[in-house]
Amino acid sequence: MSSVMRGAIFEVGEAPEPSDLWWENLATSTSERRRLTIRVYCVVLVLVALTLLALVLLKVLQAGLPSVLGFANTDRAVQFSTGMGAASTVVHFAANLVIKALIKKMAAMARPPSRTFYERSLFTLLSIAWCINTVALPFVVGIIPFGLTQAFYEAGGVIQHVCLLAVIGVFPPSLAACFRSGRSSNAMCSHPACARSA
């Protein structure tokens, strides 16, 4: 809700709970908070660019090394391509973990005025970074240098990369949560991958 008082426009909203406020950050001006937030976005973009560079390098090695080593168009080349596809997936997953850890730290460094503001900022940053890094990057790397070809679907291609990324991105965290819950309580874990008695 906007309010005008003596020619100045004020944004008025519902007051947050006192426990939600981070009192030490309230003195930070809006312009300072914007500057810090822009810095966080720049760091995230640099990390995504570094991930892109690493994935392109692995793609170049995947495409060129079999010819250089003399086993192009053989079963060994398919195995090599699959292995390089798995390696690029691991690099991609590690980059996502680094981005997540840095965003968590840097979102707090932007001096949010409340826990709610921090969580919204964190969600926005993680959503943007992971959409770019996990959805757009594999597609971009996959179409380098020839565009959308059959290699997109073959061993070591984008489809395999995305499937492996989904598997290692979903199952290890959920299994870790199961093991944490098993240690912290005597309750039985309901996750199908680790159904066990406490």
C-alpha cells in the first residue's frame, strides 16, 4: 500500500514478527542492499560461466581425443564417450553444490532485513542459478559445435548427461536425509530407497 505524506511517497506494509527481523541489518540502506545483491548475482553468473567453460572443455576432449589416440569409430570410443559424459555430469553436479553453498553464504551477506526476506532472496537466486545451470547449460553444450544432431541422444550425449544429473542430484540428498533422520530419532524411515527398521 502506498501512502503520500508531505509530498513524499511511502510504501506501507504489514509489520513482520519481531523474531523474524534481523535487527543488525535494519540500518542497511536499500541502495546498499541492492548493490550487495547485484554483487551476488555477478558471482553466480561467473560460477555458471566457469561451469560452462569446464563442460565445453570436456565436450572438446570427448569429441577429439578418440581420433587423436587412434580408437575412433570403435567400441572403445563409445565407452570413452560414456565415461566422459559421466565425468561432465559429476563436474556439473559439483558445480551445483558449490553454487548452492556460495549462494547461501552470499544471500546472507546482502544484509537482508528479515529471515523471510532472506529466504525469498535465497529461493530466487537458487532457482535462477539452477535453471540456467541444470536446464540451459546441458542444451547449450550439447549443440556445440554442430547443432542438434544424433549425438544429442547417443552415449555421452545431452540426454545421458541430464539423466545422470537427475539421478545424482535427487537420490544422494534424499538418502542422506534418511540416514540423518535415522540417526536423530528411532522412527522408521519411509523412503523407499532406504526402507529399514530403526
